[in-house]
Amino acid sequence: MGVPAVAAAVYAHPDDPHVACGGTLALWAHNGCAVHVVICAQGEKGTADPGCDAAELARLRAQEAREASGRIGVATQYLIGVPDGELDEASLRAELVGWIRRVRPDVLICPDPTAVFFGSRYYNHRDHRVVGWAALDAAVPAAASPGYFPELGPAHAVAWLLLTGTLEPDAWVDIGSTLEVKVEAVGCHGTQLPGGLEQADGLVRDRARQAGKRAGVEYAEEFRWLVGPGGL
């Protein structure tokens, strides 16, 4: 898998892009790719503390996201700011079509919305699923077809898409050279990781090692790969 000229990542919560694909984004940015990130939800409900101030948590999480993306080398980051749990696929799709047409990525990365049940202990967050479907539908066919949302600018056809958090991985990126950068980026999300950088290191390294075993390298990130209309 080569390095694209322009890449876009679309995720629900402030920590999601860095946890899901921070190593890949850092690798691409280091090699000259213009990396753009959109975060759809505020993250204000990402706490088990009933006394937490939601507005303050949203502010802190936005700051954490900026710091994390700065470590990775993200060119631009856009926070839509919808409250957690209130993402609407139809309105989000239109927002993402406009964004895709502005940044004009070669590759779009987003959650795999078809991955719902992970064993018996976890099933995928609604916000992740909504964002995944909205991003896919925005890229294909909407952003690529001038008939959809003509007021949002010239059509743009994404060449390929990578889905994270998938149950059907078929593409891997070796992140051995950017693993430490990803650890630092994930470690910026202190509201979600009370153990700080040490907890981030354990989380990132363990997941990357598991994906690396399947890829035949030490550390990797894994994806489900799809060909977009620009890659046909």
C-alpha cells in the first residue's frame, strides 16, 4: 500500500482517529501526505463520572484531539461538534460530502459500520456505526456524483477506502517506524486514559503487535480495503 498525496480520516469521538489509525496517518504525514481529520461528536459523554461538567469535558477533549493530531502531523482537523449519541446519518452525510469535496482525498479512512458484535463482551458504539455509514455513503456515490448536493462544490471521486475496527481485515500497514508517535498521540487523551502514557503504550503496543502477527511484521494497523470510484 503506497503513500497517498491526500488522505482523510472521519471518526466519531476525539480519540478515535488516533487510536484506530494514528500510526498510519503519522507514517503518511511523515512521507509528505496531506492528512485531514474530521471528528463528528463532542465526546462530552465519555465519562463514568455523573458529576462531570459536560461542556468542560468537551473542551478538554477537543484540546486533547488538537494535541494528538499535532503529534501525528495532521494538516487540518475539523470538529463538527454534535453531542454524543445524537449523530444523524442523513445530515452528517451532507456535511461530509462538502468536506470531502473541499479536501479532495485520494483515500478515506473511517470505521467499519458492519462490524457490530465483538465476541460476547462488546458491541460497537452507535456513534461509530453512524459515522461509518455516513462516511461511506458520502464518499460513494454522493461526493463523486455532481447530482448529489451540487451546491457543495465540484464532485470528487475517492480512489480507495480503508475501514478500521473491522472483523474482515485484508490490508495492513507496517507502523514500526511510527509506533512511538502513535503512543504519544494516544497518550494525549488523558480524559480517557487515567493511566496516562504508560496505559497508552500498553494499549497501542498490544493491538499493533496482534495486527503485526497477521501481517508478518512486528507492529501494524489493519484495515478492510475497498476500491472507490476514483480507483476503478
